[in-house]
Amino acid sequence: QENRERRYRERERQIEEHRKKMQEEEEARERLRNQIIIASEPSIEDLHLDKKESEVEEAKAIIAQRS
């Protein structure tokens, strides 16, 4: 009886360790996915910079037309 209970507790512990390991791996995959998504999205600063660059190009074109 004691042996059976000890084996049962040991199995329960192994199952819990495995569950925790799988959960940690899934959380790590989720963090990686989020990092990839964030890295692929342009930031607001990038968008503002693009707008300023296009405004500069537009101003250059207007100045060139007047010359």
C-alpha cells in the first residue's frame, strides 16, 4: 500500500513537472511570436519620419519647378 501511494505521488509529481515545462515552452513561443510581430510593425516614429521625408521630397520638387 505504501509503495503504491509513493509511486502514485511520484507519478503526480512527474506529470506536474511536465505540465509546467510545456506551459513554459508555450509562453516562450508566445513571447517570441509577439517579438516578431512587434519587430515587423513600423513604429509611429518610423511613420512620422516617412511623412517628413515625403514632405521634403515634395518641397524639393516644387522648388525645382520654380527654378
